[in-house]
Amino acid sequence: MAEPINLNKARKAKARADKAQQASENRAKFGRTKAQKQAEATEQEKLRKAIEAKKRER
């Protein structure tokens, strides 16, 4: 005869695994490192300055 299992523990373990899987998907979809955020901000600032420099005075 097989060992009996605690269904409550099995249910909670499955819920933890599902949450971990969802978190992993969200990290891949939305997560960016601090370095990536800073690089993008630097690039945006550089573009903003280039556009500002090319504007004509009225």
C-alpha cells in the first residue's frame, strides 16, 4: 500500500510552485536591471539635448 499524503501540504506546495512560475514569467516580461534603466535614461537625455540644441530661437 502506498504512503498516505497530506493533501493540505500538497495543495500548498502546488500553489507555491504556481506562484513561483508566474513570478518567473513576470520577471522575464517586465523586469529590467538597474543598469538597463540607467542606460535608457542616459540615452533619452542625450536625445533630448540633441533636439533642444537643434531648435531655433524666435
